[in-house]
Amino acid sequence: MHVSNANRVRVGRRLAAACLSLGMIASLAACAGAGPQTAPPLEVTATRTLSVVVSSSGDDAENRADGTITFISPDLELGLKRGQPQTVGLRFTGVQLPRGAKIRRAYVQFTADEAHSAPARVTIRAEATGSAKPFRAAHHNLAYRAKTRARVVWTPLPWTRAGEAGAAQRTPDLAAVLQEVVDRPDWRSGGSVALLFQGHSGLRVARAFDRHPNAAPRLVIELGGGSQSVAARGVPVIFDTDLGIDVDDAGALAVLHALADRGEARLLATIANVNDPYAAAALGAINTFYGRPDVPVGRNPRPQYAVATPYWRTFAPRFVKDLAERFPHNTAPNPEAAVAVYRRVLAAQPDSSVTLIAVGFLQNLADLLASSPDRYSGLSGEALVRRKVRQLVVMAGTHPGSSRDLYLRGGREMTPEPAMRVLETWPTPVVFTPGSVCGGFVTGHTLARSTPPENPVRAAYTLFFGREGVGRNSWDLCTVLYAVRGTVHPEGGTYFGLADHEALHLSPDGVSAWRAPGNGRHRRLYRVIAQTELQRQLEALLTAPPRGR
């Protein structure tokens, strides 16, 4: 295929970064009373909201009256179980609220699993901690946890049929309970919240994650008082990539630009974790095509991978060189060093706000952790990360028990040491997206027929395979999708779940292993949505035209 050497792409006006999400708002309900309570009918209003779903089998549990903890269950029995009061625990992870955020309203939405109409009464509190630890099988692990002073008493309306998920299945307003948690001095954005439902009388049976992951309990939080969530402004992200070693990186960057066009993300910087200057220039070419030519571009200054190609196979074109030479961009011949870009960009962002996406080698991140104070910030690298970064999302953890995980091992030109340093000392939550999550299906196969020749992402896939119409596994695309949208997709339902009962370890010879118990920082992503539907959504984002074209 001949890729046209088009005139420099004319760049339109810069896109506004702010975007208000449409949220489901439940009006304030009384905390206690003699009669059944519920929120008024659901109102859909443009407002600042955050929605977090139970996304793991271990994050909804029952604490029976005898102290036994049950994790694997098709339902959650709120109130009495076999005539005895029990406590139900719901743990919501990755709650993106800055400390002190003003919560206007909050509620949990359940889906009924059985019909029950007799009067019931449940007291709802949160665990009194800055980040709730995973539930354990220890005797009375839920019931004996420290609880907030704030509480809400819920006397729900009758649940008349299975599958209902309306006003009757919605708790009263939990703003006071959640506010006590996010006002704590040890609360950090991205932390976990555990809500504890102590039964007193009656019974309501809700669907649990294990049998109904798409109907798992959902926590909805509305912000007020002028405070905005990160999600309401678009998730600020830095994209760190080994573009040149593989091509799905280009597809992931296209998805990231499509999400930015929708107001869901703000692209702060794109950084090559290989030394090849053409890799950085290729990033600039893709950013320019999507109308963001001024997004900062950085490069790993270390000598490894000075020529970035898919060396691991026989056909190994240096396709980033073609992109750099054929498509317009304004990337400098000697791009800025990766750590300098990181420090400059992070220092200018609000605390606990930035998501870092790493789809490649981890040398840049290790160097960032080891960096010293400079003109951008008086903080050390680790302190700067701790203050500014909300979470790190890494495409890794695919081959436990072996040294086959390319990016942890370092490939043929690096050692495992940088990845070991990141796994052991990175101070914020880290979500790993193993290749098994999205390696079973390809995307990009429709680029040649659905996008124009001046699209450098289309050219990247064609050059990588030597022909048009071939797709690549969707590893990096899923990593980006989770980093921006989290576990829940906009139309409802669940993309992914998160497991946090193990931590990822790496040995000096590059052998990785997931080992229990978890360390409170590492979480592993797994897919919940049907593979065909996820493929459809990713392909639509990958081939979406830049806004304004």
C-alpha cells in the first residue's frame, strides 16, 4: 500500500477538556421512620456523578449470625437469614473522590433476586477507614469492623418480582455516611469503600456478583458544592508506550483520542519507553492527525531499543520510521527525556488525579520513581507520584510462573530490574491487565475500509502486517478502555471485574507470579462483558474519525 504524503494536517481549534456526565440522581430520603422508605422516582439530570459497581466475587459477602462469612453466593440476603440477623458487606474499589469532596447525594442500587413484601429493617454504615481492606473469611470479619458514626436506617418497600431494579431497590440517601469516609485524613482518591448492611427484621434478596455480574450492586455518588470529580472533567491520562515493538499501541492511542473527543479523557502526554526517536515522532503524527499536535511527547533516553521493531518475529518492519517520515507532526528530532515530561506534566496537575497507562517496558516509570527534585517540583520522584497519581494501569501479568512476560522481563535489551522496582515500590494502586483479558480477539481489521489513507493508525497496521485488512490482539486497547471508563460502560452493565486477593511478584531472572495474600495495591483485571460486544465497542472507537473531520 502507498501511504499518501499529505500536506500538513490543518489543526482546528483545541477541544475543551471539561465534560459533565449524565448521572442518575436520587433525591434525599429520610434516614429513619416508621413506614417504608424509598427515593422519589429516578431523575436523569446533567450533573457531576460517580458510579462504582461491585466488580469482584470477594467484594460482596454475608456475615451470618454465627460469624460464618460467605463469599460465593448467587444472592445477598438483606435483613434476616433463616430468621437470624446477618450483616451484608459491599466493597467498592477505585472510588475516585478527592479527600473532602462535597457529596450531595449517594445511594446503592440493587436488583431484586426474589419477591418479598413483609416489612424489613436494615441499618447501613460504612467501615470507618481511609481504604477498606478486602473481606476475609475470619470469624465475624464484617460485623466486627469499625463503623462510621453516621448511619442510615432503611425500611424498603416491597420487592414484587425478580429482576426489578427501580426505586424500591434503591437505598435512601447515604451522603452523610460517605461524607464521613472521604473527610477522613487517611482517605485518598481511588480508595475502597465498604458499606455494611446490618439486618434487624424482614428480608430482601438482591442479586450478587457471582451469578449476576451485570446486575451487581452499584454505588452512585452525586457531588455538590462546586466540587468536581475527575471523571466529570475527563480522566487525565499519560500514555507510556513501546510503539514500534508492536502495533496495538497505535490502536490504543486511537481509542484514547476517541475517548478524549467524547470528553471522557484528557491526554496530558504521550511517552515512548523505547529509545528510537522515530517512535516518539510516530506518537506526534498520531496526535496531530487527531487534532492534538501540542500534546507533549517524550522518549526514553537510555540506549535500549534505539531501533524499535517487532524483533520477536521474522517480518520486523520499522514501521514507526515510515509514520514519522510520511505523516505531519512537530516532534523535535531529539525529543524531551521521559522523566522531564513526567515531572513537568505531573507537577501541574491536581493531587491524586492522574492515571498513568503503561503498555510496554517499565524503565521510564522506574526512572521517574528514582528522580530528584527539579525546577518543576521540589518533591522526589516517589513523593511526586504519591501526590499526583491516582492509579497506574499496566498491561502485564499474563504468564505467571514463567519468564514469558516480555515487558516485565525487559525483552532482549533490558533487564527485569526496572519492572521489579515498580512492582515493589510504586506507591499508588496498580491495576494489571493480563493478555488473557483481551488477547482472544482482534481489532483494527476494518481500518483500511473505514478510515482515510491519511490516518497514520491505519498505515501502522498495514505496515506492520504488510497488507491491509488484518487485525491485532486487543491487549493495549482494553488497558486504555479500563483506565478511562473503569469497570462499567456508559450504557450500563459491566466491562471488567477486579481481583485483589493476590499481588504480582517478579524475580531477578524475570519469572513472574501472582501470590496471595494481596498487598492492598495490586489488582488484576478480568473480563465480564461478552467478547463479541467488547470487540464491537473497541473497533468503533478505534475507527472513529477525529472530531471535526
